[in-house]
Amino acid sequence: MSQPRFAFLGTSGALTSDRRDNTSIVVEADGAAVLLDCSGAAVHRLRRLGVDPLALTHVVVTHLHVDHSYGLPSLVRQLMLLGRQPPLTVVCRPEHVEAIQTLLRLFNLWQRPNAFRLTVTPIDLAPGARAFTTGGLAVSTAPNAHGPMPNFAVRVEAGGAGAVVYSSDTTPCEPVIMLARGAHTLVHEATYLARDRAAGRAGHHSTAGEAGEVAARAGVRRLILTHLGPEYHDDTDRVVAEARGRFGGMVEVAGELASYDF
């Protein structure tokens, strides 16, 4: 039995830099892997993390903003070129099933003859609903608060190893707090600092301080901050300091291509 772990393919918000790519996370246990959001170069980055792309059983697309979904056609095509045979399931909100199928059709990747079976499956929108199980992983979801773009957060449990929750893009909201209760780690977006909220720039995203408050209310032990705005890619100390002002547990900014135990 392999040690469950999660790793970051990227840690940036929508605008990337030479240091950080768009946020995407892989979780693996017992030979199965799940990709949470799919930006570009997924196969390349999975290999750099020591994850076999053919071990993917599910790809979770939390919402259809480009930085969270644009890499899906490339991933599917490369899995075909690698000779994949087992089916692959793309998991998304009900509103996004047709759009994802259309995206795959655009590149002649949907229901392609002689290719592996590809399905797009909607989540149950009830907070905390079980989405699927695979290998040693059990995945649940809850809607979050990302303005006009429907979105959801993800909780991945790895048996006795614990649970990690990924907020995806969101303002602070009760469903994410409830989903994270009892989890060891909360991976929460921190696109901005509080000064940006005061200036009206944060929009439908969270500041580092707000992420810290969510972690404190959820009672998690560790907070990992991701989805950083480009102005903070080289200024992570201030991001961590702001979150620590509201959360007394472990806090760090996600490392690019960094791997973590549950």
C-alpha cells in the first residue's frame, strides 16, 4: 500500500509567471490518482512529480474558468497517445457537463472510436455529497461561492491517513468550512492580500486573511495557500503572515511541484 499524498502541478491564479503555473492538484493512493482541476501540460508535470499519468482514474473540473479547465483536451489526447485502455471519468457540476463534452468534441476527442471510454459525470449539489471512490480515496464535494460562475470545493479522504480539502476559487463561505471539518489540511485559495479587498480588487476570491479565518473556523491543523495573484509570487512571506494573523495552526504557501503527505 503506497503512502497517500497530494502534490501541486501549479499554484498560481489566472495569470501565471516564470515561477508559478495555474493551480492544479493531484492526489494519489494505492495506485490510483485523481486530478483536481486541469491546466496546461498536465502529463509533463505529473511525470515531474513521479505520478504515472495512466494512473489517473478521475479528473475533477471544479468550474469552467480557463485556468482550471483548458488543459483537459491536451490531457485526454496525450493519454490516447500513451495507449490508455481503462476508462477515465471527468467530474463536474451539472451545469458544465454539456460544455465539457462540447470542448472535447471541438478537438475530436469525445466518444472517439478505438479510444478509451471517456465519461463526464455531474456531482450531487448537496453539501458533503459523495462524488466517487477510487483506490484508497473517497471524494466528496460542496458548492462554494464564486460569484456568477458555479463552482465547488472538494474533500479527499484517504482511509486512516486523514483528509484534505481543496476550496477551489471562492469567497469565504459556510459550505467550505463544513466540508473541511475534521480534515487535517485545508488547501485554500489566497489570490490577494486584505489591502486588495479594501481597494475593491479581490472580486469573487479570498484574501490570505480570509483563508486563515476559514481554516480557524473549520478546525483544521494545516493551511496551505494557493491560487496566488502574480504580484505575490515573490512575496509569499506577507501572504503567510496575513493568514497567521487569523489562524494559529501550520501555514504555508503551496510549493510549485511540491508533494505533501496527508
